[in-house]
Amino acid sequence: MILSHDPRTGEAEDTGIAPSSAEDVERTVARAAQAARELAALDRHRRADLLETIAESAEASAADLVAVAARETGLGVERLEGEVRRSVFQFRLFAKAVREGGFLEAAIDHAGPTPLGPAPDVRRMLIPIGPVAVFGSSNFPFAFSVLGGDTASALAAGDPVVLKAHSSHPQTSALSHSVLRAAVLIAGFPEGTVGIVFGQEAGRALVQAPDIAAVGFTGSLGAAEALQSAIAERPKPIPFYGELSSINPLIVTPAAARRRGAEIARGLHGSVTGSGGQLCTKPGIAFIPADTAGDALVSELADSIRQSPAAVLLNARIAASYGEIRARLSEGAPVIATGAEASDPGYRVAPALLELDAADFREAHAEECFGPLVVVVRYRDETDLIAAFERIPASLTATIHSEPGDALGTLIARVQASSGRLVFDGYPTGVRVSWAQNHGGPWPATNTQHTSVGVTAVRRFLRPFAWQDAPQSVLPVELRDGDADIPRRVDGVLTMPALSAVAGRVA
């Protein structure tokens, strides 16, 4: 049976959940494949109904979900309640996007003469890719797990989902799946619309199942490489969308350090230690000027670190890894401040602040440390800063704290080239779920050009399809002649929904 561990105490509990066998995975995927055929025939507004029903189901079950997750993750009730609200909001936002229909990228080119001669009628839009395997993350038991963004994205696209429960929160995963399944049945969707499997071997079998059409993953680079190896053994390749590793550098200009150094130190401390430093957007390296203002900022940050309690990490593996990576980093970047050492049982670690000169900074110092640790790199000028920055791998985010009058052109160009989101005068922890969001970045932050947060995350689980000279009766309603209730590009001209079509849909 699968065990559940309370990271606050280290105590184990038998969940009564057995690891899924190869046969279990095969049956679950077969039901998803059948559901995919049924979902393909459904009106997209029915899809939106399902997303809204899931939001209602999760909202109604919030107290039970949080209680289980608090015991399995140690993340705290307030943080987890916020995460459930985020998941609920996400499903509702995606429902609105599905109803609006612009994500389909519908286009119609009517038959007729062109500069190249007579041309056929061609109509194109995005269609569901097929059953999607979703691997949840340990640090977001709701927002990036069973009730998370990959699940919402795949269902919004019209794809069934087979979830791989995370070993750090198996009971939270099981309860979240029951919430999903209840919503599926209430909305009248086929049972195979959502499925779940448990255990490491089941995860490998899942990505190799012939009917799985794509994989969404959030986790470590090592786990991603293992899954990619398993996918490479398939006769038919499929896309693997992974969010993997990120150091998230934060840069403070001399002017910003002089003007608001204490404020930046407090904000950076909160960003580094919040949720035990177990956020994919945690700043792992902070570039601080090597001057008196920078000294004051670092001193303020060090005082905050010393006053920090021991952090509860998600599981024994993460806690052990934190200790190993901290030891490696401290060989070249001395520890200048630590928080309270762990005295209680469980998976607890002391927050840490390390410091070194930019001239001494090497690639080895840019290793991601999952937990409440930050490396401060002291630079003397922009040349010094950029030379050290070149040794950092690409990240999900980068942050610049500056003041009016700072010449940022060269710095922004360099930072933008190796990140997916650039934050100004703030902190990268906290990712807004919206249309404009991008949560991705160049390798090794992700292995894709897509975002895993926000409405355009749906694009990962769709594929383009074109109909040529097709009878009106076989076309999707979104591509037929006449009024449409979605934005379309017709003969090269972007057209918006006719008021009559929208009014009819609302009625």
C-alpha cells in the first residue's frame, strides 16, 4: 500500500491505496480513449459547463481538501485555502475562454482567384489532441496537481485527462480526483473524462500507453528526463510539456539599493522563505551592488534570515536534497546567515543566506536549491554583473529593481533573452492566472515554447486541422458560413462575433 507522510512530524499513514498495476493503467487509458471520441462530438459550450461544474465542486469541497493537504504537505491552511481559490478561479476563467472561442484560431479562406491562380476553399481551427497524461507537482497540491492548470487546460481543449497522483500527497490527489469525477458525472460527461493512477511504475506505463497523446509535467529535471526517456521508447512520439528547473535571478541596481534597500531586503526575504522556499519562482540568486548601500541591504536581509524559523519541507527527499545542495554551494559561497535550526521532528531545515563576489561566481553556484536559501552575488558595475549573469541557466523569471534614470537597455536585453517573465520592482513568487501570463522559459526552465499558466496554456493540448472544399454539413459549427459566435479570420480579415449570434447563444 502507498504511505502518506506528515512532513511536520515525519509520521507515516497507510492510505489504503494500492499502486496501480499495468492492467489498471491500461484500463484507465482505454476509458480515456473512448471518452475522447465522445468529447470530440460535444458542443464547446458543454465543455465550458463541465469546467464551471468542476469549479463549483472544488469550491464546495474546499474545507475537506485543505484539511487533507495540510496534513500531507505542511504548507499551512491559509496558503492552501488560497490555492484552492486559485484553482476554482482558473476553471471558471477557462470556461469563459472556451465560450468566447478565440483560442480556436478559426480561419476561413473562401475558394476563388488568387495571384497564383484558382484556389480551393480552406478552413482551419484547433482541435483536441487526445487523452492527456498529467503529472502533478509536490509543491502545489491543487494549482499544479489534480485540480491544477494542466487538467484545466486539457479539459478546456476537449481532451480527457489521466492523472498521475504525486507520491507526496496521495490522499490529496485521491480526494481531488473524486471532486473531479463527481463534477464529470453531474455534467453528464463520460466517466473516462478523468482518471487517476498511483505509483512510479504506473507513471512510466502511463506515458508509454499508445492512446496517450500528450504529457503535462511539473517537477524536477531528473524526473522529467526519466519520463522523456520512457516516451522516447514509444513507436509513436508524443509531445512532453515540462516545467523543470529555475534559478530566477533578482537584480538590484545601485540606485534602487540606495533608495529602498531595506524595503527590498524585506520583500526578498519573504519571496525566498515563503512556502518554505518551495516555489518554482523563488529567487535563488540575488545580484546586489558591492557598495555601502548594498552592504546595508545584505545586512538587513541577513538579520531577517537569522530571525526566520525552521522551514517545513514537503518530503524527506526534498529535505535531504536541500542539505546536500546547501553544502555544495557553501564550498564557494560562504553562509553568512542562517535561521533557526530544526528542533522539532519532521522534514525541517534552516533558512540560509550565502554570499560571494561576482568575480568568483561560477556555473556551480547557479544550482537550484529547492528550499529557503538564496545566494547573494556582489557586483561592482554593469560589466561585472553581466559577466556573472552569463553563467546562470535560463529561468522562468528574472527580476530587476531599479530607479528612474537607470540605464537598463543592455541589462534588459540580456535578461530577457534567458527568461520567460521579467518582473520590475517586485518579486517573482506569485503567478497571476490570466490571458497575458507566461509561465515558461528557455531550457532548462521548460522544454517548450508554451506557458503552463494562463489561458494560452490550453494551446498545448490542441492541434491544427484544415478542411478543404468540405461540405457545410461536415464542418464544425465554428467554421460554417453565416454568423458565428467566435472571432474568426475570414479571407484574411479578422471578424468579430455578430451580435445576433452572441445574443442567440446567451438566450
